[in-house]
Amino acid sequence: MTLQKEQYIRSKHIRDAARGEDCTARGERCAWSPETTVFAHVNGLAFGKGVGIKSHDIGMFLCVACHEDYDRGRLDPESIIRALVLTQIRLIQRGVYRIAKGC
């Protein structure tokens, strides 16, 4: 039996969608600065992240402060869930993600 190599979801369009967006985490130290918002990948080995490997292009729009807190494990779970959900909603609203008809 051979193991298939993971096919990572990669999309410059998804990553670039964070540019100019508000931070979706609104963490305790949130910078509230769209100029510093970037796409933050979901962390964790379960999502394909490893040494020198980014996880799938699934994540959230985070300002510099919230991104630092997330990477250091200081962003509370409620803020992480809010960020993930609000980011997915924005990606759908902007047409970056498309929902197939009939779904």
C-alpha cells in the first residue's frame, strides 16, 4: 500500500482576499487596522501544517496583533471561531467561494 501525497488547497485569490479587510477575530489586542490584515492559515498538524509546510489555504483574516496572538496560542477560542466563520462568509459574499446551485 502506498500513501498518496497530500494535495494542498492553494489559491492566491483566497490569500489576496484579505488585503484591505477588517480583522475578523477582534481579539483582545486587535489593531483594528485593515492595512495590517493578512490571511492567516489554520494551524495544526491535522490541517496539513508541518515544519516548513503551510496548511491548506483555509483560514481567517487577521490583523498583525491578532495573527501574532493566534500563532502564539494566545487568541481565545471564541475569537478563532468568530474569525473562521466571518472570513468564510466574506469569501462567499465576495464571490471568492462559490456555492453550486441546488446546494
